[in-house]
Amino acid sequence: MRALAFLLLLFVFGLSKEMNLKKVEDNIYMVRGVDELPSLENKGFVSNAYAILTKEGWVVIDTLSTPELSKKLLEQMYRVKKAPVKYAIITHYHPDHWYGAQTFKDVGAKIIAHRGLYELYKSGMAKSILEEANKNFGGLYKSVLLVEPDIVVDDYKKLKVGSEEFEIISMTPAHTNSDIVVYMPKRKVLFAGDLVYQKRIPFMADRNASSKGWEEALKKMKNMDIRIILGGHNDPMDKSAIDYTLGYITYLRQNIKKMKEEGKFIDEIKTALQDSPYKSDAMYGQFHNANIFKVDSELDLEP
């Protein structure tokens, strides 16, 4: 019965470059980005965002890549119900999750993010990253105004909005040094940011990523009572997605470590790992080699 339910969800959430707010279950809605790198053609709509309707108003999780996209999201939320947006929670600092936050700030939402994102903003480095991203992606982010978090999470924060409870949990360092997940304990729903995938290769090459820390974060999630996982990409997932993601990361770490101990160089390692069990999965061509290089570099620094 559970497998059938997820097949139905996959049917409902077919990929499209057009944004459509769709109901996941009672009062939880999502928009589904395409499995591509950002481009002018797809307008940066490459990630998911979520909106939870409570008795007090909306809670948004991740805010998409640009103000243009986040405004479309807000418009579609208001078609469901014209209620105040109380909070917008950013799962990490990557553009496709953070850069649309100004839209929600403008309508009175409190922005919540990890201290790592806050420090990136305060240091001025976030501005430099935005400028570089605009150059690399043909001005895709030209309308973006970076938003400082109103509420900063170090390890854990509990939030109650209406009758809904949200636990905001730090899982860093993993995909970045600013990862948080959002757990709704009564409903056993986990908003996992970019930490969990199913049949899609994770991006592990962020300069602040830690494959070892990511393994530890996934093991923590395995111990949580989770019914459904809503990630920064992918359709809705069940708990088996944690095993998929952990399997890929562990596959890289174990094989790269073994080959390094055998004296193989990075080009030899990349060649050896091209024909991997994951080669048919989404974003393999875009991310796999970069992931190998990053894990190879990490292992050089591990004791």
C-alpha cells in the first residue's frame, strides 16, 4: 500500500519547467524544480520549495533561485489561501534555496537559517558569490537582493505555528556548512534540504562540504521516525532514500580510499569509477567527477 501511494505521488509530481503548486498532503504544498543545472532557459527553477498552511499562516521552506520565481510561488500560495507568511526557513546557502528570500521578507516573514549562512552574509562573501554566479550564469540572478536571517539556528530550535510543530535541526557540515533539516514530529515529515536523494546524484563538491559529516547526518536521520521525506530536489520520498544517498557517499569514500592506498592518482580514480552502479541516475554526468575530486581532497586531510 505504501509503495502504491508513492507511485501515485510520482505521477502527480511529473517534471515541468512551469511552476505548479501541488498538494503533498493536508496543508503541505510543494513546487518541483527540474533536474538540471541553472540556466536562462529554465530560469533557475532547479529546486523544490514547500509551503505549509497553519492556522496562523504560512511557513515556507526554501525560497527558490530568484525573486521572480519566489513571487510566482507566493502568488500560488495566495490562491490556496491569502494568509500571512510567518516564516521562511532556508535549509542552506546555495542560490536555489536562498536567493528568492526577499519576496517573503517583503510580506513580513521572519527568515530562519543556520549560523553558517548568517556568517557568510555578514562576512561579505555572499555578495561576492552572488556577483560570480551572475557572471557564470548570464545574469540569471541580476534581480537578487541577499537577505540577512532574522533568526539564527546553531544546533536546534523548536517552532510552533498554529497547531503545527517544527523542529529545526543542524546537520552540518555535510552538503555545506549551513545545513538544517526541518522535522514535523506529529506528522513524521522531514524536510531534508539537499541531504537526501533518490535516484539522483548529490552534489558533494561545495568548498564547505564534508562527506564524512554527511554520512553522520544521514545516520542520524535513519534513527528518526520518518514517514515521508521532502527534499530540495526529487519527488516526495520514503525513508529508503536515506539508504540510497548514504550508499552513494559510502561507495565513493570506500573506493577512493582503497585506490589512494594502492597509490593511484586522481585521473586513474576517476576512470575507475566512471562505470559505477549509479551511472544511470539523474545528474550523474554533472556531479560525479566533481564529487570524486572533492572526496579525494577530503581524504588527504583526514587522520
